[in-house]
Amino acid sequence: MNSVTNYLTTLKGCPADSLLGTIQYLKHMSVDQQAINERIIQAIGIDVSGMTMPVEQRRYLFFYIIQTGWHAANRGEDISEELILNKAIEANNAFFAQSFVRSSIMAETTERRQKMSKGELAYELYCDNVDKLNRNEMIALISKEIETSIPGATTYYYGAKKKFGEK
């Protein structure tokens, strides 16, 4: 047992035997920065109010602290509060770094696609999905992605198919 599991046992109605149940229970709690800092202090006894991060990221940090402590306790590991915090910070940073990369890629892709003609977009969609979709699914995808009618998408489908080298 560690400080996180001790904290969870003090919460009335918290299903501490289930990580998913615990997280769902904790989600309803207030989300302002002061409340999150207080919960972290209650869970691991470390004040993180000096750390600069947005409230949403701080909230995720709290959940990673709970997750790290919960897993350590269930594996019977004797883990210090500092190590729980460090592992939680590591996981939190990795999560938000991936989110940033994902949103950057999406923005870049959207910008690149805005500069392409509908025929070029249809060809890109065809190349990306030629082995995954049948003719009707491909036409529906082209219609949706380039915002054209089914007959228009059919024309773009055959143009892309021809350019790809299929008969």
C-alpha cells in the first residue's frame, strides 16, 4: 500500500479495487487548478502548485499519479511519492507531446490538401485505400472527402484508377 491507495481509501464510495472505477469516480470532482493541487497533495503529499501547466494538463497529471500509484500497489511494489510523481510527469508529458504532434500533422495535412485539386485528392485517396476498400466504398469516400456527388466521385474514381495503372 502507498500514499495513493491510502488517499483512495479515504474517498467515500470510491471503488479503489478497480482503476477504471476509480478514475470514473474522480472525474466528477472539481477541475479548477487549486482543487487539483489539493488533491495531488492529499494523494502523494507533494505540492505541485509551482509547476507551470494548463489546468487540463494538470488534471491529467493527477490521473496519471493515481494510475501509477494504483498499479504499483497492486503489483506489491514499494514506491516513493517522488517516483510516483516523476513517472506521472513522464507519462503526462508523453501524452501531451503526442497530442501536439498529432494536431500539427492534422493542420499540415489540411493545409496541403487545401492546395490540391479534387482530382489530386481523389488520386491520393485511391492510392491510400486501393487495397482496403471496394469500388462502392471508395466512391463513397471520395464523395465525402472532396465534397462532390456520387456521379462526380465516380468520375474521379475512374480517373484515379486509370492514373494508378489499373484497368
